[in-house]
Amino acid sequence: MTSIATKPTLQSQTPQGGPLRKAILAVAALTVVALVTAGWFGLSWYMAAHDKSLAVSGERDAVLRNAAQATLTLNNIDYRHVQDGLTLWEQSATGQLLTQLRTNRDSYARAITDSATVTNGNVVDAAVAALDQQAGTAQALVALDVTSQVEKGDPGCVHRRVHLDMVRAGQSWKVSNLTPVGETYSEPGPCPPPASPK
């Protein structure tokens, strides 16, 4: 009686849970995890970069910053450097306000020089009341204290609240119109220094 011997196949020779197979599965799993993670971060980055609310928030911050700075510029003047001050006024303005400043520049210069006045403002509070990104317009409210010092007199403090119409001009925002809001009131002595941030 003859027996037919069968050769062991390759499959039966290689154990099912061998180290090579485990290494391949581990690499494949890590690749999948890496691809999923990269996809997640890519999607998150894209959504953040194209988030309209983030863009609007950034624009509001720019309006607020430019409105506060323009208000300070338009309320700071030194009769000893009046032409420099008036140039800064014009650089902060556009539209109707810029036209007004240019038209009346000589009379403003005479009045400031004759009064021998130096004014310095501090922004107390500011807010954006409206923003239209497509039209490139905004409205802001700014509260400020202005110390006014006449050459041969005592300083006085004026508390002002103003409404500003802002217009986008390139990368910044400029004032096209400025209107007082509410009552302006004064008191003797310099204005208190601005509160330091907490």
C-alpha cells in the first residue's frame, strides 16, 4: 500500500499572526489615522479661513481701532505746530469732512494760533454701531475726554461724545462725518488719565 504524501503549502507554513502581518496592519492603521487627521485639520483651517463671522469680527475691530484713532487725531492740536496738526486731521478724513477741512484750513489755522491752545484727548469708550462690509461704510460712537490748555490760562477738561460716519479707504477706515452726541460738559483742571487695562 502506497501513501501519497502531500507537501505542506505555504499557507500552512506561515502562521496567521506572524510579525510581518502585524507590522503591515499597524502601518496601514497609522496611515489611515494620519490621513483622517490631516483631512480634519485641512477642513478646519479652510472653514476658519473662510468663516464670514470671523471676517466681520476682524472688520469691526479695524473700524473700532481707526475710529478711536481718528477721534483722537481730530481732537488733538498744538498751536505751535498747527500746520502739522491740520495735515493729520486731513489724513484721518474723507468725503464731506475732508472737503470741509481743506476749505477752512486757513481759518482753522488762524483761530488755533490766535487762541494759543493745546488740546490732548483720551478715548474713554468706543463702539461700532453699524457695519456694511459690501458698501464699505460703518458708524461708530466714541466717548473721549479732552484737556484744553490755553498758553496763559488754567487747563480745563471737556467730556465729549461723538458719532462718526466711517468709510473704508484702502486698508483703513476714515471719517466722512463727525457729529456731537448729547451734551458736552466741561470742568476745571486737566482730565483724569486714562484707566490702565486690568
